[in-house]
Amino acid sequence: MLIRLAEAERRTLEELSRNHPFRDFRLRALGVLALGKGHGLKLVSDILGVTAQSVRNWAKGWRKAGLMGLLNGHKGGRPPKLTPAMLDTAEAVARAEACGLREIARRVKEAHPEAPPFSLDRLAAGLKARGLSWKRTRLSLKKKRCPERFGAAQDDLKRCQAAAREGRIALFYLDECGFANIPNVRRSWSPKGQPHEAGAGVSRKRANVVGALDYATGQLWHEVHDTTVRGGNVVDLIDRIARREDGKPLTLVVLDNASMHHAIDPEKLEDWLVNHRLVLMHLPPYSPELNLIEMVWRQAKHHWRKFVTWDKDKVREEVAKLMADFGTAYKISFA
């Protein structure tokens, strides 16, 4: 099946065979070029790995419409089982509420009853392509807080952080946290069908920590207690911070609105201000993300702590070691 090609046509087909993004169009150009060189139909089909009928169709399209005969529709595989409309539905469901893949797939099938069956893996790939990801859900207090107060506090803290980086003030973030002998459930890599386990059939025991994170140095000031952290424990830690010697003209301690944080003796507050240039900054209600020490607690519970159950009589010892390793074995960067 001989095809005569002009020099300009040959150059165009060579460019098409090298540069077109779709493989099937590149093959069509190669097939027509081979026919133009006098190669037989069977030889061309064998070399390109296609049927002789496909090569015959390319030649027919070239004779009938030239280059447009080869570019007549992209035939690069079967139509997608998940159409753009189905993915639109899946994305809308995923953005509206917390659903697993099976529930999203059920909603898509309800909205598109005539659609062909599709796998959950295909649905997951489609959602990832839309910019969605599989993440742990969260409990949030954002709807209860005042956006104006939150924004104002956020701006104030940014200025304080800049001053702390420049050495003009000392900035501490203070909070309390409890650690149980039974670890928090987390995600981890494990053999299929054999997830890692920690013993849960034991009585619970907690150790509690009151800590203050120095923003500029990354140092964690902390005390570990077997019992509930009370106002006196918080005052003792702030006293330690107030009496340190670092030459800073002002120390700012950021803390939340726990009742014991507001129950500090006014005389103690005056002593910190007058004698140590230390003041407290209470965050707006329902704004835990403004307290950077929360990042330390989250990392310690879900990442730094090993997924093992501690002996009841060693909980305080284990927590103390975990806290002591902050800054050496464990670090957080606020850059």
C-alpha cells in the first residue's frame, strides 16, 4: 500500500511522530511514514505492534483528509469510568462532610444510577487529583470563638514573636497536659493484617505536666506531677521563669483561660510585674492553636512517645524522660 509524500509532508509527519503528547498519534505518523518509504502493510503493523487493519485505516485517513485524517479523535484507551460529573459529585460530598470512600461511592451511585461500576481505588485517585486527601478528622472550637478577638490576638503575638527573635523580650507559652500509661491510638506502617498493638487491659494511671516553652530558645521549662496540676503548681513554674537571669527587659507569658490561670493572687501578679518585669497574656476563649506549646504536647503524645503501655509505677519516670529529651532528641522549629 504505497503512499506518496511530499518533502513538507514528510517533515510534518516526522515532527508529529516525535513530539505529539499522545502515543497513538505518534504511531499513526510513523505508520504513514513507513508506508511512504514503500514498506508493506504487514511489516509496518508487525513493527508497530498494531493490526494490519489499523495501518490500513491510517492510510485511508491520510489519503482522504491528510494530517487531519490522522488527528481525527484521540483513541487513547477506554472512556473513564468516573466521569467529570461523577467526580464533581464525589468532591462535593467530601467537602461537605466527613465521609469514607464507601459512603462517597454510595452517594455518587445514587446521583448517577446509570454510571458503570468503579473501584474505590479509582475514586481515591480521582479525589486526590481534585486536591483532597485522607486525613484524621478534628474536633474544633472555631465556631464558638470571636473572630475579631482571635485575629487581634494573632496579630499581637506575631509582633511579640518578632520582638523575641530580636532579643527585645522573652516570650513563653504555658499550658498543662496529661499523659496516660496507655498510648493514644495512631497511624503507623505495619504488615498487612498485623497492625501494631499496645496492651489496653490494664488499669489507667496518669502523670501531668505543666510546661512553658521559650519561643526564642526552644527551651521547655516543665514540672511533672503525679496528681492533678493545680494553681500553685502553675505559680511555682512562673516564679522560676520570673527569677531566671537573662537580662531581658520584659517577659511575656502566654496562657489560656483556665480558671486557675485567672485565680492567681493579685499580689503575686504585682510582684512579677514590679520586681521581675513579667506579665501574663491571656488568650481569647477557644483559641488553642495560638498557644504554641500545644504543638509540643501533640508531638509528644502522637509521635515522640513509643506505642507501648507503660507500667503504672513508671509513668512519671517515663513522662519526665520524654520531657527532658525535648531540645535534644526531639525538636520543633517555628521558623
